[in-house]
Amino acid sequence: MGLYDRYLAARVRYSDAPVPERIALVITEQDLLEQGAYGTLSSFLEWAFEAGAERVLIYASVLDKAAVPTLRNALGDLESPREVAVRGPDADDTADAPVQISIGLGGR
């Protein structure tokens, strides 16, 4: 954990403000192609739950429909402190897992 990370963690820990019950993160498929992206995402999930969040919602915007199956598999294998549910653009069922990842077709 870097110095800035420790600084932010201390601010959250010692703040009188309530921690949000739900935290949302919006990312793109390009974000997930970066080296170490899944490790960073796992660290984010650990931080969110350690901070007191009950649920984390992640939306991954994808421009290429062909990338959806690969991303769905990779995100389904994501290391997480809580159960993960991954839904693709054609999913009709709802998820009740603490970590909900939605892969959507963004752009045009």
C-alpha cells in the first residue's frame, strides 16, 4: 500500500461521515486490458468492504461485443472477499451478490 493509499484509508477510518452502503465503479474494457488491472480491481474490492460497504456495483462498458465472453470469464474468476455475480448485456435475471458486475455495450 502506497503513502497516498494509507492517507486515504486514514481519512475514511477517522471521518465522522457514514460510509456508503453501496459503492459503484464504472470502468471500460480498456481499463481491464491494462497490466495488473484485475489485481487492482481485487484490491479495490478488499478496500471497499474493509471500509464498511455492504455492496459493490461494477459496470464495465464494452464497445466490442466479441470481448464480452472473455471479460465475463475473467471477471467471474476475480479474487474477491465476497461472492461475485457477473451479468452480460443480454442477462434478464437479477443478482443479489455483494459484488455485482454488469458488462454492458456502451458507445455506438
